[in-house]
Amino acid sequence: MTDNKTIELPKDLTYEVAREKLIEIVTTLESTETELEKSLDLYKQGKAYADFCEKFLESAKEIIESK
């Protein structure tokens, strides 16, 4: 059964790697008949990578706008 623990992302994760992982997850979810439990796990992983990317981009935007 899928548990509710948060997804731990690598400490040295870069935006580019997170974006690629997110693309892979979305592609898998869109293109395969995945069991519900696996789909939920992939969704949680994708959400974690999407949140990471969003925070990274927000931070970059703040830096750009402050100059």
C-alpha cells in the first residue's frame, strides 16, 4: 500500500535533472497502463520534482527582478 511519507529528493539535485525526472514520470503516467498504486507513487514523485522546479524558478525570478 502507498504510504504518506514525503519524497526525499537528492541533496545535490539540479533543476535540469529534476525537470528530466518530471518529464519521465509524466510520460510514463500518460503512456502506460500502470497499476493504481504505482500511479500514485509516480504522482507523489512527480509532485516532489515539480515543487522543486517551481521553487527553483521562483528563486531565479526573484534574483533577476532584484537587479
